[in-house]
Amino acid sequence: MLSVEHIQKSFGSVQALRDVSFSIGAGSVFGLLGPNGSGKTTTMRTILNILNPDAGQVTWNGKAIDRAMRRRFGYLPEERGLYGKMAVREQIIYFGRLHGLHEPEAAKRADAWIERLEIGTYALRPAAELSKGNQQKVQIACAALHEPELLILDEPFSGLDPVNADILLAVLLDLKAKGATLVLSSHQMWQLEQLCTAYCVINKGETRATGTLAELRAAWPTRLVRVAPDSKALRDAAAGFGASVAGSENGALDLNVPANSDFAAMLRTFVGADSIVRFEVVEPSLHDIYLRAIGVAA
Amino acid sequence: MNDFITVYSGDLMRRIKSRPFIIGLVLGTLAIVALLKLPTMLAPTIVSQGTNILIVADAPIAAQARPLLSKTLTVRGVVPASTKIDAALLKRFDADNAVSIQDVKTGIRITIYAKNPTSVPSGRVRTALLPLQVQHATHLTNAQITAALDARVEVRSLSTTFHSVHQAEAAQGLAMTLVVFLYILVLVNSQFVMSAVAEEKTSRIAELLIATVDPMVLLVAKVLVGATLSVLQLLVWVGIGIALGSSGSGSGASSAAANPFSLAGLLGNTLSPEVIAAFIVFFILGFLQISTVFAGVASLINRTEDLGSISGPMVIPTVAGYFIGILAINAPSLPVVTVTSFVPLLSPFVMFARMAVTHVPTWEIATSIALNLLALWGIAWFAGKLYRVGMMLYGRPPKFAQVWEILRTPS
């Protein structure tokens, strides 16, 4: 289990992390969310011991992260980098060796990854000759070749076309199935929802929300009730449940109601008040939770 | 240790296969070959220019002049003084120049009629005919004059380091060669280390590396790869120098004295084993100090274009060390030489140069090495701090205050 406890980090007068805490169960996929400059990358670097926290601690299975442990981790930084003049295959093998694989094993795995990522045509070409998307695939192979226990991916989908994004998604799901713990950040909420079992929203260097989607939804104070038709009778009936009108569209009325409302009673009341054709309780999406957590939307 | 070996071997192979290294090695080798061989190859051509002469003089003087001139020039023939001298005459005797010699009251008058005035061996003619000139002026015998002119100043060495002037001159020549090698290798390969660090930072691969390997391992491996390549280049160049030097004639000492870039002297034991060992020790110390500073500072830049501006001021100690080293070869006892042979960054050049040409007390050598090791420790601490933080520092170049903050922050 990865445990991040109240970490703080400053660069001169800039406080990048004020108080970030979360924990990730082994084998889970964890989404780190936050706007640009919120502290996601600094958090990832701190987990990997690239940066030492000014306060707080990071542990993996209860132990402070050391060099030997770090070799069993994988990392795909946001700013991608490869040796431009080194051949793709050679490069993947090199990073495998840096993570403790022997050359023959690294070569065998490199060939398998090259085939899987469909970059065989470029295997012997210098990395600089590849497109940005293909370079990114090489970097993913470099990060995952040694089958890391913990793989940290900073914006792994950025720069990938839909086909390559699907390839990456399949790769990550496969790693998850093999038991790897994944931590990833992305601005593509739908991709995170496909992959992640838990999340942490960071803003201005602080944890704003953390937990599984169910836990985050449970903590959400309101629910959206969509009811049709949009009539005065229904609006009046809704007022009795402490609801406020969120909007009206295509003849349907959106109502914000407290999360702990008795929805069955509400439905019965609405049926008695008007001839309703629609009643739907809409759970907050990850996007809604994210926006609320960073203080952009209520 | 495994991390170090992987990084070191990976980096070494990348650098050995890199175009700049191959080009540098080939060009350096060609330069050594050119320096050693071109003078020998060109000498016969240059020396033979205008050396075919025709003597124009009356029989008695011609008889005296001919053996003197034949020592250094090719005499194609002798014609009487009354002969009309023109291009046709020279062509008939296949001569480049006609040397006319006339007896006058104060000695002899020498006139050279040249087919090509740009290649007239007037100095050699004058020197060759000096005994004849003096004889005609003083009426001494030829043998007396030659003996007087051949008298040499004899030098006998009282030095415990060198037994002869030849040996001292050879040592100076070799020391000069080695200081030049030291300078080129340290400067060029330190800049290679610097650009390798900058490349990893600007290509953003540094973050991936630092996430896996300790930054100090990366720094040390990079510096040692630079040192290995320097030694490799040195071995290639010295090997070629020795091979070419030993293929020539003459003893080691005399060859080295004749040509400071000839390494034949190494075969002739011109430099003692202690001096050769000192060269290796000071080369390693100098290289490690300078390239470690370069690597640390390179981690602060964000664009490879900034390398030039940042390396400029850092080259100054190396250049200063080189010039003082050259000075030390000719004047090893100067106070500035003695003092700077203890100053880290300078002493690798200066102390070695002093040792090559004079006796340096053991305690001075030991002190200099100790001070250099101490400085290397300090430089490694300084560069390590910069590197550890600098490699992850992007955006605006750091200000001095930020750098100071980095150095003050505990690791």
C-alpha cells in the first residue's frame, strides 16, 4: 500500500505542496486530479523520492521509500524525454537494465513490448525520428518493462491519438490485471473513470477530496433530480423537500436536493402533484466532483 | 554499484559511438601525424629548393670554394669568372643559382644570380664560404680558420635531474607536449561532459533517470566516462606518437629535443617514471575537478545554446593553468609558478610542468596532491548539490540567490 501523509514541499518562496495526503491499496488504480499547477507532478516526484518533502512522509507497504524500492517502481513523467540518437530497442533495453533486469531478459521483454505497442517498424531507428505519439509509446515501454509494483504516469494520454490512447488503455488495464498499482493523472475524466478505482483531487497544494467514486459521491451534499414536465405544481411540491431549481431544459426541470432526501417519498409526492413522465436521480459525475473540489462550480 | 555500471557502460557506449567523439579522435590523430610527419616529409622539398649551384670564379678561388660549398649544396659545375651569366647558362648546367666569387682587397665578393629569387640559399652560401672570406681577409690558413670557427661552448650539467643539455631540452619538449595534451584533453572532454549533462536535461530524460538512479551516481558516471574517453584518446595519440617517433632515426633524447611534439623521448627515458606517474595523477585530478564543476553548472541551464556563455568564465582557470604550466617549463623557479603549483585547478598543469623540468621536493608534491584531493571533495559536494536540484529546475535560469539557497539546503 502506498501512503502519502501530510507532505509539504516549497521551492524558495513558492509553496508547491501545503498538505497532501491519501493512501492507495495495492493493485488499485488511483487517479490524481487537479488543475495545472495544483501540485500533482510535485506529489508524484515526491512519491518517487526525486524530491524530498519538507514535511510529512511517503511509505510503500509501511516502509520509507529507498533506492532499492524505487527500482521496482516505474515512472512516465509529464515532460517526455528520450535519447534522440539512441535506437528505440536499445533505449528500452537500457531502461530495463537500469531497473535491474539482465540484458537478455530486458531484450526479450523489449521485443514483446515493441510488438505489443506496434512500433516494430521503428525498433532500430533513432528515437528522434519517431512521431510524438510513437515516442510516447516507447517511453511507456521504458517505464513498464520491468513490470513495476507501482507505476506512476503523469498525463499518460496527452499527445496520443484515439487509436493509440486505446492501445495505452489496454496496456494499463493489463498491468492492473497483473497486480500493479497505478497512479495516474489526466485531464480526461472519462479515461480516468474507465481505469481508476479511487481518486484524489488536489488544488493549490492541498488535498481537497479523496476516496473511491462511491465515497466521493457519498460526500457530495446534493443530488440532481430531473423531473418532467416542468410545471408550477411540481416546483411547488419540490419546495417542500428543500429543493432549489438548477435549471430547465427540453421541458424537464432540474432540481438540487439534499443528498439525504427520501427520494421514494419525493416521487410519491410528485406523482400526486402532477402527471409526471420522468423522474431521475442523477449521481454527481467525477467531473462535477472535481469542479466542486477545486472551487470552480458548486 | 550495478546502477553505476549500467549508467557508466551505457553512457560510454553512447559517447564512443557519437559523431563528435569520433570526429575529435580522428582529427586529433591526423593532427598528431601531421605535426610529427609533415616537417620530415616537407623538409627535403624545402631544403632542396635552389641548392643546385654553378660556381663562377677563377680557378684558384673556385678550387678553394668548391669543397666548402659542396658540404651543404650541390655544385653542378665551375665556369671561369669571365663567363657571361644568364638563364641559358644555368639551364645548360641544370643549376638553380650561379654563385660568382671574386677576390677583392677586403676579402671575397659573393654574388648570387638566381633563376628564382624566392629560393636563394644565400645564408648557406655565406656560411659555407665564411672560411674563404676570413682567409682572404686575414691570410690565415684554411685549416686554422675552420678550427677556430668550429670551436663550441661546452656545457656540463651539475643537475641531478638531467645529465646533459640534450636531455634537459628533450624533457622540456616532452613536458610542453604533455601540457598541451593535458590542456586539450581536460578542456575538450570537460566540455563534452558539460554538453552531455545539458543534453539530458534539455531533452527531459533527466527526470526519468533520476527517478531510477541516484543523481550522484549519474554525475559520477558521467564524469568518469569523460575521464575514460580522455585516457582512450591520450593512449591513441601517445601510441601513434611513439610509433611514428620510434620509426625515425636518432636517440630518444635528441629526437625529442629536435621536435617537441615527437614522443620518441619516452622511449629514450627522457622523462623519469615519477614524472610520467605525475602526469597521470595530475591529469586525473585536473580532469575530475574541472569536469565535475562543468557538469554541476551545466545542470542549471535550460537550453543547450546557453552552454557557450556559461562555459566561457569556467574555462579561465584551465587556460590560466595551461599558460602558467608553459611558463613553468621555461622558468620553474619563479615564485608565481611555485605558488600556483599548490592551487587546485591550476596545479595539475603547473606542478606537473615543474616536476618535468626540475627537482621538486617530495613534500611539495604530496601537499599539492593532498590539496587537490581536498578540493576535489569540495567540488564534488558543490557540483552534487547543484546537479541534484539543477536537473529538475526548469523555467527561468536560476538567480545567484537561488543557487546559494540550493547550496545551503541540506541534502
